[in-house]
Amino acid sequence: MVKKLTPGLWLVLLLSACTCGKDAHDGQHPDGTGTKVEAGLRTATVLFVEGNVRMKRAGSMEWIQAQKDMELAMGDKLRTLRDSFAAIEFDQGGVLKVGPETLVSVTDLRIEQHNKAIRSTFTLIEGSVEAELDALEKPESEFRIRTPSAEASVNKREVAFQ
């Protein structure tokens, strides 16, 4: 004998099974911090930390100790203090080396949906960085480093900024 489900029970079953477009991270930052990551946005990974390196998530007021394998997303900031260094690895290859007494902000990390071009932009607020890049696969892809007074756009190999 088959029982009919009431409309209310159907609604409960439907809502409990619906993912409603959420990704594997349930809309949270990949490291589970609760920071939202939208479709098409990428992350970068802290590859190396030496000394006192701090990071601040987008929308947060709290600086936390950066550790190897932490992921950075758009809007996050990384600060190295005296005698401290860090390296950030991009998911498509390449490394940004962050020197001592440096503050850098992740301004843009995304893949454009219409042409799959990779956009990576970091804002150097103070201090120094060096970038070693893998060749970008798409000609529309860009890697940029901004400062308060200048911007460098690179599509091959390496660049240093102070």
C-alpha cells in the first residue's frame, strides 16, 4: 500500500534535498572560515612563512597568524613584520614572494567565465614583493601588482616591486 504525502511533507523533503546552487564549500572560504567565495573566484595558498606573518580575512577586523597551506581569497591581506618573509603560490602556477615589513592585499583572483582568462591582482600597500610567474596560458590573462602610485601588468616570467 502506497501512502500519499501531504503538500507540507513534500515541501520539507524538497527543501532538505535542495543544494540551491551552493558549491562544494557551501559558499564558505575553502579553509572553512565562513568568508564567502563566489563562482569564478580563485584562491592562492600560503606556500612558506618565516617569522611573524599575519593575515586578515576580507570583512574581518582581526589579524591572525598566517600558516603554511592557508588559502587567501579576494580582499584578504597579508602582513610580514620585521625579519619575516612569506611566499604565496597561485593555483595556476607562479609565486609571489613577500619581503619583510610588507603589507599586501589580494585585490583580484578570478577566472573570467566567458573566455577563461585568469586575473590576478595584488596591491602592495608598503614594503616589497617579487613575483615568479609561469607563462599564462591565455593571452587575455593578466598578473598585476599595484601600488598607491603605480601599476605593473605582467604576462610572462618575473617582476620585482618596492
